[in-house]
Amino acid sequence: MSRTEQQYTKVTDECRLLFKNKMKDYGCAWRILRLQSLTDQIYIKAQRIRSLQINDNQKILDSESDEFMGIINYSIMALIQIELGVSEQPDLNFKEAMDAYNKHLEITFNLMLNKNHDYGEAWRKMRVSSLTDLILQKLLRIKQIEKNKGKTIVSEGIDANYHDMINYSVFALIHLQVNSN
């Protein structure tokens, strides 16, 4: 297993554990959220990260890392919603939710491996602030695609943007962990 795969797995294991624990606390109440609501939740987190990166002081103690983990988990929820559709009631048991989570995380991991190969790990030379800006750009793209009722002419669909936001967030978390050691 490569260094990137090890670091990626470490980060996503932490995100999966957080998702598991929240599932134990809340169940899958998130299943009622429409895609636009999940997009807005991710947007709030990305804006907060940008604010933390720009401002010298903060009033809420959540860290950039916490917010990037939130982006990862909300993006996976969005991918599940795209696949299953929105539910009027929480309709997944713990195992079903975790299976869906793991499925979409594996798809995203494999995408990262392919892109990482083709791009030669360019993300390692990027700043966390640039990754944040790319996430915000992806969110604006998603909002436009949502406004267009999911239709694109030449661009990737909404799901591709969620996959990219997960991978950018993992890369940011790897940078933050490496720089804190």
C-alpha cells in the first residue's frame, strides 16, 4: 500500500468512525434531506473553513479538520441520496447505512487512485487554502446544476463534484495532519 493510500485510509477511517457514532446517536434522520439541503450544509462548512483561514480569531472551537470531516460525510450522504432518492422517513438500518457509506467511499477512493496516478500527486504541492477554494467552486457548480434541474451539456454531473469534494477534503486533512506532526 502506497503512502497516499495509507494516509487516505487513516483519514477516511476517522470519518467513518464519526459517521458510525452519529448513526448511533441520530439514526439515519439525514435520509429526509433533499440534495439541495446537503449542498447547503457542505457550503456552510466550506465557508467556515475559508473564514478560519482568513480571520485571525474564531468564536466557535470547531477546527478546520472537523469541518473537512463534515464535508466528507455530508458528501457521502449526498451520493447515497442520489442513488436511493430522498425518503420521507428514516428508512435505513445501521448496517444498510454503513454498507451504502462504504460503497460510496470505495468508489471515491478508486477515483482518487486513478486521478492521483494521472496527475502525479499534484495535490501534495497544493495549499489547504487552495483545496478549500476548489471545494467552494465545486459547490457553486453543483448549485448551478441543481438550478438546471440536474442537466449539463458538456460537464460532469453532480455526483462527480461530490466525489471531488471528498477527495479534496481528504487531501486537506492529510496536509493538516502532516503539518501538525
